[in-house]
Amino acid sequence: MATPIFIIGAGGFGREVLWLIREINAVEERFDVKGFIDDNAEMHGEMICGVPVVGGNDVLANAGEVAVAIGIGIPAVKQKIIERLKGQSLQFPSLIAPDVKMSEYVAVGAGAVITSGCILTTQISVGDFAIINLGCTIGHDVKIGTGATLSPGANVSGYVSIGDFADIGTNTTIIPGKSVGDHAIVGAGAVVIRDIPAKATAVGNPAKVIKQG
């Protein structure tokens, strides 16, 4: 029997998560999508890609042991949602696109989302609620923290550490052995050749910190 699932966030990435679930179901019928959850009351009752926006987060308070996918990419917003959902009897399945290539030596946490076209090699840890978006490559011995988001086309070399709720921009490159701290932001197209501290914002090639804390 397919597991009932709600998608939190009815915006762009939420729609991409819906597509991902449908791609998974095309291989094996695992989920029954019940609706989008969104705090924007103006959207309640709308149909998006054939799925209703059923209400705000209060819907989940009495939903029982249903599954939830977080369809929001911004780590800071995602963290607030995770905190709000703590203590509820909800399931957080990992969602992995059928065409993702990864070895048996990849550990994927609860609620993580790995979308189409990604390659993950070996001895990799993907934290709970992390997002690895379209076409990313993840080298060996990489740790991706809880709630981190890797935007499309990010290339992460071996022995890299990405902190909790870090935000890695589109087409970022991180060379081997470097770290990106918790809650750090790396701008699109950046080339990370030195460690990025926690809560810093870094941009450019090579990436330079332009804001700290």
C-alpha cells in the first residue's frame, strides 16, 4: 500500500519534489500524494500540477503517521520548519531519483532529497533533510550536514565537509579537502579553494568571504 505523503511548500522546489515523487512511483508505487502544505493562505484550495494545496502546517498536527517531504530549498527556512515539526508522529522518507548513480557506501539521512542526474561515489554521508539538486557530483569521503542545500550543478571533490544548513549555490566547485561551515552561504559559480567559516557568505572565483556572521 502506498504511503500517504504531504509536500511542504507549494513553490518551485515543491513542484520539483512532486515530480520526483512521481518519477519514483513510476518505478515502484511508494507514495500517495495527498496535497501541498503552505502557510500562504491565499494558495489554500488551489490545484498545482493536479495536487491541492490543503492548508498550512496545522494540517499535519492531526494527520497521524503520514509521510512528509520538505519542498523548500532555503536552509534557514527549512530549519524553522523542521523545528516546528519536532515531536509529531510523522515519517520523513528519503527521496532519491531513479536515475541517481551512487555506490552502496553512501548513507542518506531521513528526509533527504536527491534529484535527477546526480552522482555520488563512495564513503559519503548525506545528512537528514539535505537537498542535492539536479546534476550535482559528490566525490569520495564527503560529509553533507543536516539541512544543507546543494543547488544544481554543484561539484564537490573528495574529503570535503559541508556544514549543517549550509547553502551551496548553482555551479559551485569545491576543491578537495575543504570545508564549508554551518549556515554558510556560497554564491553561484564560486570556486572554493579555502575553508569557508560558519555563517559566512562567500562569492567569486576564487571564493572570498564578503560577509561574516
